[in-house]
Amino acid sequence: MLKQGNVSEVLPAKEFRDQASLGHVNSYLDADGTLRAIRLLDRFKSEQKDQRWPHFSLATLVNQQPSSRTLESYHDENIFIPFVTQGDFQRVSFVDVLAGLIPTEQLKNRTIFVGMTATAMGDPLLIPTNVGGRQTPAVEINANVYQALKQDTLIKPLPGFYALLINSLWVIVALYLMPRISGTQQFLVTTMFILLGWLLSYALLFQGYWYRSAGLLVVLLAIPFVWNLLRLSRLFNYLRTQVQQLKRQQNKKVFRLPNYHGLDTEDDLKAFLNIIQISDYRLTVSNESSYEPIPAVVLNQDGGITQEIKLHLKGEQKILFLSFKEYTALEKNKLNILKQLLLQKQREEKSSYNRSQVDRDVFQQQLALMDDFQQQVSVSQALFEESIDGVAAGILVSDLTGKVLFKNTALTELIDTEAVTTQDMFKIIHLLNDDWLSLLREAVLLQKSVTVEAKVNPLERSHKQPVDVSVSIRCLQNKVDENLIPLAPMLVFNITDISSIKQAQRSRSEMIDFLSHDLRSPMASLQAMVNQLRSADLSSLDMAEVINKVDLYSKRGLNFSEQFLELAKIETDEEIEFYEMDLYAIAQNACDTLYHQAKEKNISLKLDIEGDYWISTNGEMLERVLLNLVSNAIKYGPSDSQVTLSVTALETQELEAQQVEVCVKDHGPGIPADLSQLLFKPYARGKDSNTQKAQGIGLGLRFVDVALKRLHSQIEFESNEQGTRFFFKLVALPIS
């Protein structure tokens, strides 16, 4: 009852109070207007007293069962009502009871609640089990409360300690898992946690406890969102830091490719077409706005093909017409290269346009900058790898433990094995005057670039010869930007093949020895004879003998000089002219030239040629080869013997070119075994079979070996005690 804004307590009449129990029927609705809980004890405070009233249903239960529980055993807290479904309570009309239509036995020993069930007349309320917004009469709500009290099934709030423990455990597990799983996994885990939380709440409800899980479910939904928001914030800060570093690196003067390197102007186009050998082309202006650099093929009336290609030059769209008489694989490759250049330019233009569209978005700007830099890194890395792999020198990079981080193809070919550790390389590359451990310590500890000479000894399974190499070792460390992650020290090995250099050095030493001894000896003999003549009585000298000695010394010096110059000339890379020659004429000229030399030792020269053979060769060089071979046969052969120069046709398969064998044979003592290994090296000389003295300067057979290789042949020999046979093969031309 309201009285001047205050609630007043109005009790029933005393006659009723003395014969019945009193209780309140106050209802406290939730925020959504639904009744879920009641207060078993409710306080009424006034100026005179502080009165606690039990709920009407509790008062009814205590009145019926005074010995079960007292009112003092209950607390004035909210208790949730386990509402039963419709039909659990039997209803009868109050009018039928008054009219005696309801049997007394049906009402006997029952607790009867009297009230209005018509929702339009009573005080109905919404309960959680209502469907479609239908309200439940207050008398039915009181019956539910009474039944729950009688059966002790009222639902109590879960104690705060246990609720806090469950919520904390759930949140801790979620916080532990979220940073360690991906976005998809976060969604699945969050869904699973929400489902488990709902199942836990449902299970506790059956145990008589009301667990407020809505807050936990909201927190579980918020954790992935908040965590990803923090992660995105960290990522954004990282991107901003990286972008600043990228900008600083781009401002530095370091090696960096431009965004586009290709066709910008007509001069670029002309230079490119000149490189790929396209001369028949026409460039016109196009009025179309589309830009697709895809060649369009047009068949010409003369059987040729015209390719139409659209391109941009200096902001203008043009059409390039390329005409081909034949469309072979070579022409396809040319067009493919041109297409790659044009597509690259198209991608760059589209990229520039996309960047202009996101200039207002800071995040998009940073992503675009990082994308551009990533493309630069990819291109630079590919260029670096291709460049390093194409270097003739072997390059190997390893860490300080010996693990190989990178090696190029040249190194693998040089050592003829796949090096996994530096020890694999050390087993094949042998240092001449040092050991690997000392060199590595010097390079790492003293920060020196160490260079030494070594020799590569291939594995036994390889048939390669040992190779002279130069090994350079350098340790890279502390060579990075202070803002970046420090680079771990690495060893860089540069192995260069110096066989040609060492061979040149050996040739130079041999040449110096030759110039200082063999070429100088005839001149020194002439000088000694001149000094002798100055002090002698000229009238007593035999002038013929003097002239013969002068002639001998001068011819020897001239011969040495000619051989040296001929060898030097043939060892150059100068192109040799080939022409058709009669092999018989070349052989005959060689024999005629050496006739007098053979006659001096009473050696007969025999020319044995079966057939008429023409070859494609350099006549002068081939004749010089025969002169050297026959001259050596005369020089080292015994007197009163025979030297044979023969040309014999070899048996060949059908459709193969006819080959002939050119052979020079003598009847000397043979070539010593120790000299046979050095026979074709410069300055290697044998001994005259008559005088047992070294003859010549050792350049003749060296000339023969080099000259025949330049003439696409190879000198071979057979030697025993009965004589020596030098021979080589030539391809004969077909004679029509």
C-alpha cells in the first residue's frame, strides 16, 4: 500500500492472523521483465521496526511441516525457481468446488493454492519457460516455488569463489592458447570454449546451482579480438619501423636495380631490335586506349608472317609491326623476349596506378612500399645468384663450423664433388706450403684476406688432371647495419684456376733458359772465334774453314730463331686459313727440302703414297709439320738407314668421311722411356744415335703437337728398339 511515496505494512485482520501463517508475494523481475528468482525472506523496514517476512510458499511449507526447518534457517537471498512445464499441476475451478462438483477425496491431503488463473484478471508474470510471450498466473508461480521448497530443488547461485575459479581457469587457458595458434585455430578454439562453457552451465543447473556464464562467454569472444588487435598494432609498429629502414636503405648509394629497365623510347626499341637481329619492322601511332602487349599474327600473301604488337613509348601508345619471311623457333624466341620486356613495363605501370589509388591509406602505403622492396630484393637476389653461378672462379661460403652455406657451379666442376662441409673440399685441394687450420685462424682472428696457391687433386673416380689454383679466404663479420640483426661470421673461399698462368710462367722460364743458353750459344761461339782471329796470324789460317764455322754458327742461330718464332706464332689465337691442297705435293716438297740433309748422313728418303688425296688444311703449316718430323727422323736416325714418309687410306664405315694416315718412320734406336712423357713439351731433346749428343732445342715436336691440334688432328707415336713411328690422321676430300 502506497502512502505518501512510502510503502506501508498492512496486515490482515487479527482473526485471520491468529489462524494462519503470513508471507509476502513480492516479485523482483530481471532487466528483461522476466521472473527467475524470489526472495525466501524479504525485509520491511519502517521507523518502528525491521520486519522479515517469509515468502508465501515458504510460510505455507513451514505451516504444514513445522518440524522440518525453521524460518531462521533461511537467508534473505535470491533463490532461482526451477519452473515445471504446463500440466504438472492439476487445476480445478473454484466455482465447481463451491458447487460441490469436485469430490472431497480429490482435495483430501493436498496443498491447494487458490488464485486467479485468467491472465486478464490476475497478476500474471513472464517466466523463462513461457513460449510466445504468454504470461503465467501468480498462483502457478507460487505453486512452483512451494513444490521446489518441498522437494528441495531450488536453484542457488554458484558461490562466488567457485565462479571466480572457473572463470579464471577458462580465461587463463584462452590467454595461453591465443598467441600460439593461427586465426582459424582461434575461431575453432573460441567456439569450443563457448560450447564447453554453456555445457558446464547446463550441468551445474541440474546440480541445483545457477552459474552466470554470460560474462565468461563475452570475455571468451573478446579475447581473440583484443589479442588480434594488439597483434595488429605490434605488426603495424613493426611495419612502420621496417618501412623507415627501407627508406633509409633506398637513400643510400648501394647496388639496386630500378623498378623498370626496358623499352622507354624509340631509341631503346631500335637498339633492342638491332640486338635480336630484327630489321624489317614498322612503328606507327595507335588511337586505341587498350594496352595489351600480346602479338597478333597476320599471314602475308607472300607466305610470310607479320606480328602486330601494341606498346607504350614516352606515354604514347604505338603499334609495332614485325615482318618475318619464316617463323622459326628463333623468331619465336625473339618475340618472347620482347613480350617479357613489354609485360614488365605493363606491370610497373599498373603497380604505379595502384599505389596512386592508396596514397591516402598509410597502412596501404607501407604495404606497397614493402611489396616494391620485396620485388627489388627478389630481382637482386636472382641477379646475384645468376652472377655468382656464372663466375668462372669457384666460390664457397661456409660458417665457422665448416657447414657449406652456398657454392656455385664452377666450384663443383673444379673439385668434381658435392661439398657438404669444408672438409670435403680440403681433402681435394692440397695447399703447397701451408695448412688449412693456420690459414683459417689467420683469416678469422686477424681479419686478413689470405691468398695462397694450391693444387686440386681430383678423386680417383675422376680422370681429370691435377689443376693449379689460387685460394683466397676471407672472413665476413660485423659488416651489417647496426639497426639490423647482426650477421654471424662467415668464411668466403674464392678458388681460381691458375693453370694457364702457371703454364705461362713455366713457358716463360723455359724461354728464358732457351734464350740464355741455346740461342746465345751460337752467338757466343761466333764472338769467341772473332776474338781468336784478332790475336792469330791471319796468313796461317785456313779461310775456308773459318767461313764454314761462321756459316755453321749463323745457320744454327737462325734455325733456333725460326723455330722459336714459328712456335710462338702457332700458339697464338690467330685464326688459321684452311684451303684445299694436294697431300702428295705437300709431302713431296718436304722430302725435296730435306734431301741434302739426308744425303749428309747417307740416309735414303722414301715417299710412299697410295692414291691421290686432297685435304682441307693450311698447306704451309702442314708442310712445316712434315719437315719437323722427317728432319727429326734424319737427325736421330743412324747413318746408312732409311726414313719413310707414307700416306695410307684407312678403312671407314659407309657414309663416313674417308680418312688417311700420314706416317714418318725411321730405324733409329727408339725413344727412351723417360723422354717419351716429355716428348711434346718445349725444350725436350733426344740424343743423336751416332754422336750421343743432344740435338736441336726441343721445339720441333712441340710445334708438331700444337699445329696438328689447330688442324683438327692429333700426333701419335710408337717406338721400340727397331725404330720410331710418328703418325696422324687427316680427313680426305671426296674426288668427283
